[in-house]
Amino acid sequence: MKTKKIDINYKPLYAHVAINEVGSISSIQTYDAVRVVYDADYTLTPLVLQPTCNIVDRDGVLPDYLVNASITNMKHYEIVDGTKTLIDTGNSGYEITQTGSDKGRIKIKKNSSPLHPVTIEFYAEYLDTRTGQILVFRASHLIKCINATEASPMLTIDSASTVLYDPLSDIDKQVITASLAVGETDVTSQVDRRKFFWYIKRTDGLLTLAGGDDLDIDVVNVEDNVLTVNRKLMGSQQAFVCKATYSADSTPASSPSSGDAAVSTTIVRRIPGYDYDISNLPGRIAPNIVMVYPKAIVTGKDGTGRWVNWTSELFATWYKGNAQIGIGEQPALKASDVTSGILGVDVKDLGGYKILTDGDGNILTSDGKIILTK
């Protein structure tokens, strides 16, 4: 007997982490130096931060879920004035949850200083049980203390921290709108007092202005507090970051600093689970039939019925045994190929669009336009 080992080529897991405030206590404090009063006072009611570690398996082997309970090598750091310090169990100013679905949750039980903001940095690892690879979760959260008389701008966008985009059912364009508020006052309309900035988070982690590169083909338009993106052209995923500057009595800063408000959203391309089968092929074929035209049909596993126009995102390959004999939704096949062997079809995800390059990595164009491929 001859044997051959066949491994499964899994797509890498997409790992996303976000740190969110739990409860009504904000990570922005105010301090009244005259009355010596903090609002909120973390020594009385701690600030609670929850890192949420999620995975998305594009192969559909693992469910999309929160994996906090399974993370390992977890660490929290406190960064003040550029000095980074590991938060250990002996630090009375913090309390960290070590197990369960809330693993990584940290309670901040001490106040910060107006001139010395605190950044909490979270680090953890997760084992991909399919491949044995280690995924790293890393995120940070700023705790800021300002004088009671200072404005405290709060920036929000109408896009979740993680957005799953299904190219077969969702619209391609997404309009993301940012809003800025100080206390209970929306200052978005005060165009002479605030300024918005939109960034793309590159693969190396750096932030650059959205639309500032000719390769930002997924950026449709950047206009003040509105970013429009074409999710069909973003590839497998893309992260966008919005920042804002504000001044109550003068012109806002022309560029944001590390202490200014910021919020992000990550869009992930993901086609949900699907099944496929062969139709338009009778059980028996007359001897005089030369060609047959079988058709691949695709249905959603969630009972959504047959999918139409799926060929823009999925690709069908037809086989006689192990030999490829056709491609596409409905190929023309020789009747002899169908009747003399076992006909099979395989439907796979083409993936997101990619920019076509030559062997030297140079971008290929046609009439000055970038060529895309799948």
C-alpha cells in the first residue's frame, strides 16, 4: 500500500480585540483642584475595562466567538509619561480577572493626574487549535484626567468596532459618520471649533490618512466627518480610525495628538456557510447526446434558499474523478465524460479583490487604471 499525507490548508484566523468600558464609569475623569474632588472617583467606584478577544474563521471550521476564556500569557501594563510598568497581583491600584469569559477584565481603583494620563495596555495570546499557531491580541486604552473647567470631547462613529461584510448580500458602500460631543452638547456642527481626521490602519500597524495613497481604492470619499468606503474593493479586511481635535474658544489643532479623541472600526469580508449541488443533469442520457450542461447551485446553510449571482464571489470547478474538465456555473461538458465516470463539482470562495502586480512587484495598469484580480 502506498500512502500520502494530505494536510488541510486553513486560512489564517482573523483576530480582533477591543477594550470597552463596562458600566457607567467613564475613562475620562475631571478634577476640581479647589474642592479636591474627582468625578468619577475611581477609589470609590472603580473604572472597569473589558478587553474582548474575538476570532473569525473564514473556513467556518471554528465558530465566530469570544475567546477570552481561552487566552494565555495575559499581561496588563500601565504607561505613564512614557514609562511602561507591568501590573502584577501586588498592585493595589488594579484588580484583574484571571478566568472565565471575562478574563482580562481590569478594575482601575486609583485616580490619574490631569497632567499625566494613564494608558492601560493589554496583551494576550490564543492558540489556533487547527494549525497550532499562536495569535496575539494587543490593545490599549487611554485614561485621561482633565480640569473640571476643561471641555471633554467624546468622539463616536456609527460603525461597530468589528463589522462583518457579506459581499453576496450586503451593499458594497458603507458611509461612516462621526459625531463629537462635549458633555451633553453636540459640537459636530461647530465647524470652526472642531476638526476630524480619517486614517487607514496599514498592515504594519501605522496610521496614514485615508485616501492619501493612490492604492486606497476602497476609499470613495473623505469629507469632514463622513468617510465613504467601497467594501468590495478593500480585500479581506480593513481598519479605519477617526480622530478629532476640539477647542472651545479658538481654532482646533491642525493635527491630533495622542491625547485627542479616537475611535476605530474594522470591516471584515466574510461569506457565511453555504452548500452546493449539481442540477440540470438527468439520471440517464440518450446515446445520441453529445454535450450536457450541468449547473452548480449554491444554497445558504441557514435556510436562505438558492443564491443568485454567486459567481462574482465563488468559483465552480468540475471534475471527472480527479481530472478537471470544466469551470463555471454551467459549463458545456462532453456527455462521454459524464457517463463514463463520476462527475464532481467544487465551489470555493474567490476571496477579496487584490491589486495585480508583475513578477517584480510593480503594479499593473490599463489606461492608467489599476488592474484588480481575485
